[in-house]
Amino acid sequence: GKSRDTQRYNNPSNLRILGGSVRGRKLESPNVYLRPMMGKVREAVYSTFTSFGLYQEVGGTSCKTRHLDIFSGSGSVGLESLSRGARHVTFVDMSEDCCGTCERNIERCGFDTWNDGGLGTGIGDEGEPTARAVCADAFRALRQPESVGISPDAKYDIVTLCPPYEEIVYAELLEAVANTALVTEDTIVMVEYPVELGSL
């Protein structure tokens, strides 16, 4: 991406987690120009996800929600999900700067932990990290997840897509997410797009 001119553009360095266990935690921003999801939009999205029961414990078992955050930028969208109780988030961005920033923000928020696996967990015996960043093209991650180190057997409950508006053909993006092995018929997919498109 382009270098960020903080004198000219809105500076996303004021990004913070809005709710949950690390509410108020300040996040680092990468040195590329980002158009992060506005706080009021993020709050509305997570209020909706919460109303769907995605962050609830069930029968004394901790939340099992798995989230795939594509075009993750600083990681604010997926980190918000972890703060509210998601079990795992995979962050995908093709920018090495963004992936490095995600990794630092994961650590800053204390999500650099490990989830145990085994019977009843929905993941293998070896377990998995609570969060991980994958530096890859979004379309490749969706169409050939194994080629970027994401198991095609991994299923996600939430997929968020916040692409750079001017660099994406939305029809291709929707086709890729609808046909990926990473979703089920119950997966909730949230796509951020410009108001000028009307509806997708």
C-alpha cells in the first residue's frame, strides 16, 4: 500500500478496542494508508454478532467462535472479536507491514496464547494459537487456503472482509467467499463496501 501521510489523511493511530476483556486497549497502526472501520460501525457490527449469540458460553463450555478477518490491516476487527470472547482469529493481509502490526497488536492485547485441542473442542489434539496472522493474497487464502498455511478443514463462524474499495471487484470477492472450503452454511459473512455501490 501507499505510505500514510498523517498530515493529509485521517490518522488511524487512535484505534482502540471498543468492548470486551481488553476494552480501551490502544492499537498500533501500520505505516501504509488504511481506512479502518469506523468505531461506530464496528460497535454496531459487534452488537449484531453478540445478539446472534456468537460470543456466548454454551452449557459451561467456553465460546468456540472462530473468526477469519480478511484485509485485516491493523487487526482491529478481529481483535475486537477476541476481546468479546472468540476462541480463535486468523488475520489475513497481503501487506507484510500489516501482518507485522497484527502480530504486535495480538501480543499487546495478550492474545498470544494457545488453545488446547482434543475431544469436544472442534480442533485437533495439537491445539492452535488463539490468533495468527497470515501474509497472503485474500483470493488465494479463500480459494486455496492450504497454499497459505490455512487448513481447508478449518471452519469459521465469522468472516469479515474490509477490502480497499478501489482495488477490489466485489463480485469476485463474494464468489470467492461463497465457494471457499473455510465456511459452512451457518457462517456469518460481513463485507464492508462503499455506499456508492448501493447494495451487493
